[in-house]
Amino acid sequence: MLMGVLTWLLSTALIGQSATDTAALKAIPVDVEIVVHVRSVAGTRDDLLAMIKAMSPNLAEQAGPVLEQALNPMLEQLGPKLADAPILLGVKLPKPDADQTEPAFIAAIPGEFDAIVAGIAGEERTNLKKLDGGLVSFVGAQGETVYAASRDGLVLFGTNEAMIRSGASASSNGVSTRLNKELSEKLLGGDVGVYVDIATLQTRFADEIAAARDQFMAALDQAAGQVGEGQMEQAKEMYGKMFDAFPSIDAFAMNIDLDKAALDLTGLVSVKADSTAAGTLKSAEPAANEMLGKLPSGALAYFASSTEPDVMDGLLQWNMNNLLGPAAQGQAEAKLLIDKMKDAGRLDSFGMMSFDNGMHFSSMTIAEHPEKLAESMKGWMSATEKSPFIQNVEVKENVATHRGFSLSQATVSFDLEKMAGDQAAGNPAAVAVLKGMLGDGSMTTFYGSDGTHAVSISAKTVDEAKARIDAVLDGNGGIGQTPGFQAARKRLPDKTNILMLGSAQGMVKGMARMIGIATGGEAAALPADLPKEPAFLGGSLSLSPAGYSFDLVVPSEVGPVLEKGLAPIIQAVQGQINQ
């Protein structure tokens, strides 16, 4: 029975937009650990097909018959009323050492009791029995005993009698007492939503989580020889901090919403009120990131961030530990550099990354104390030389002035062999790919301040750096004026702490170039009918006392770019392999 319901829900998980009343959460028992919300099967099928058609008419022609074949028998069995109904599912997981091997679940569907019971059991329904408390039981299609009850216009059913009785109790407010406004909106706001009670799972599965951490770290140790010991140590530290942060998480909720305009995903990781993270997030303040749209068009990706000193402390420490190492001397130097950066106060940054003849970054930061930021930038540039992947760093101070900026220059030379690790041995393509990313194996950055802003621009010459400063300050023909950028940006939150938008055309061109380098040839030729108007997909992270909110949007305009652009790349790779 459970597998049948889960298959049903999985089939609708990518196709819907529900209007489930939040009151239905009262019928889901408070002790469930997972809640899933989906829209009606019939209504959402059409939305999915409309989105696929907008992204790829060819795929829609193939997917349409498959969806019809998969869903029509289900729709016929459910009947029109049940097929149009939203669904809420609560799941309680069994302990690994428990006799129960399958999760216990309860499903809640609005509608008429007899019709829904008939739709669930189908022609296999037998031995319908009335039980006390308003429950009924019957034999399901797979021979299991199914329990059902009604409450407030909802039909509740499942294979666990205790859960059905709990949900049917009029005095119970159920899992709604565990969801605040933000978590409820994330669960119920889209085509399909999910809520996970992380705090309860951490308690119930503490031993299993600890064992999983040990196994994961052991697997990283075994893989160290393939990627280089230094890189693996950095990975272990990053994942270790993720495991360390896990106990501060209270719950997780997200939803996916599809229509012909875009795919939207939004979620929230909430933190425990008494955790260190909750105290830090109180000072977080999202920003509108309006300056991002003034950056010139043509880049691969655009990014903006707004951070408070306390919020960025953990990230700074991790970066500096990777750079200077865990030794006491390195730790002391890292603390000095971090303190200088934190002295700069709140930082509002925006920038872009290009990928033509190597990666190039340009960013501008508005700092609370810009002179402190300029000092810390100099320290970071000098400290870079201590990284095992850096051969040399040459810093020249005050090489130029432009529009009030006093610019210094830092040229970093990378050790590509070390960066490639053990992959470099007998595999020149690994080093070639890094050269393709870094150009000639070095990167020159011009940085400085005008008393209000701080800039950091990777450019080959100071004249190129000046031109980029002009482009940002003047804002003429900025990327924010393009329809593709606007289409993606308007579907993300107005204010965020981290915002990123990537060009679909830029991704296709970058992949073509990198695959060409890796296979020892030229970049794959792109089709003449590749859409010229830039299409963007985007994501954001917003911090608040509620926790960490994240969003992802893939507008339908991205589909034709990837469909037309990736085909010649795949064909080129297949040709290289066949040769």
C-alpha cells in the first residue's frame, strides 16, 4: 500500500500547484517527521507539458504520450473528483533496528468519503468494516489492511491505525503546531512541497548520523590519492564543518513550482532558537542588489552579496585556514587578516565572471569602512603566496589612479601541476583544462579604494581595469536592461544576501571551449540558430532570524539555448571518442 501511494506521489512530484488549506496540517499527527504536499494529478499534468513545450517542443512531443500512458489509468481509477484533489502525506520513519520495516504514513485528501475510499481501494476492496471512533478498515489492492476516517471535510487513510486515530481527533492540531509561517509557506506554496523535522531525526538517528559521518570521512581518505592530498584536506574540512553545523538545524521545507514561464524552487532551512547560528542571523540584513544590473553585458555569471562581519566570520576562517594551513603560525596570521576584514564592517559587493581566454573576475564593494577593506585586501593578496598551489605573488602598490580610485596590482602565478594533483601524471589534459581556465597560468588583479567603494578587477592591463571601472560607474547598457536578466531576476526575492545569475549562452560557450581543450582540439562550433538574446538562470540565498532561505529559477527561455547549444558539443565529444 505504501509503495503504491509513494509511487502516486512521486509521479505528481514534478507536476503541480496545490491550493491545500493549511487546516489540513491539523490532521497530520504531530510526531511525523516528513510531510509531503502535492497538487492534483489532472490539473498539474497540463502545466508540466506546457513548461516542457516552452523549453523544448521536441521533448514535449516525446514526453506527452509517456505522461498520458502513465497517468491516464490512475486518473480513471481515481475519478474526476479525487484526481483534482490536493494531497497531504505525513510519514514517520522506522528505526533501523525496529521490527517495522516500512515507514508509517497518513494521507489527507479533501473530498467525499465513500468516493475517495472507492478510489483508493478500487475493485479489490473487500471486507469493509466499521470501527469505533468513526474509522473504517478494508483490504487494499495488495492485501494490506487500510484504515480510513474523516475530519473537517478531509478523508484520512493509511495502514497505521494509531496514526489515523490521531489525525481524526478533533482536539488535535497535529503537525501545524511545529510549522511556523515561513515553513508552512515553503511546504504549501508550490506544485509539490516537502517538510522535514530535522531536530527529531537528529535525536532518533544520532548513532546512524555519527556512523555516516565516519564512513564519509573514511571514503574521502581513500579518494585522496586521486585528487591530491592537499585538496582532499580542504574538502574534509569543508564537509566536517557542514556536519558540525547540522545540530543547529531545526527543520527544512521547500517546494517546486512549474508553469510555462519557468521552473521555480524555493526553500528554508530553519535553525534552533538557542543555537549560535540563530544569534548570528539576527544581524543579517538582505539588500536589493540594485547595482548588479549596471554591470556590462556579455559575462558568463553575475553575482552580488551583502554580509555583516559576524555572519561572514565562519566563511572567512575556512578560506584562511585553507590558504595558510592549520599550523599555529598560519592560524595566528589568519586571525589578523580576518579581523582586518571584519573591521571594514558591512560589505555590499557586486561583480561578474567572464570566460574568454581564461577566467576574469570584476567586483566592486561598498564598505562601511572602505579604508579598512583596502588594507585587508593587500594582506590577502600577500598571504596568497603561502598557498601550496601558488608559485609566486608579485604586489605593486599605487600603480595608477582613476576616477578617485588608487589602484594597486597583484599578479598571482599558479602551480598547475599541483592543482591538477595526481591527475596530472600521464594525463596532460588535466593541466590543459586548468590552463584553459587560468589563461597563461597567472592572474593579475587590480584593487583599491576611492574612499567609498573598493574594487577588485582581474585584467591583463591597467587600461582594461580602468575601462571596467568606467562601465560599472556609468552603468550604460548594463545587463539589467536585457529582457533575459529581468525575467530571471523578477522571480527571485527582491532582497537577498547572495544573488547569482548565469548566462545559458555563456555556459554553452564555456563547455564547448573546455571540452575542446580537454580533447586536444578546438572548441565545438555553435549552431547559427543559437538564440542571441541572453537567457539567464538564477539563484539566491537570504538570511534572517528564521534561517537560511534559498531560491532557484530556470526560465523557459533557457531551454532552447541548452537544447540547441549542447547538441553540437555532445556530437563533437562522441566524434573524439570514436576516433
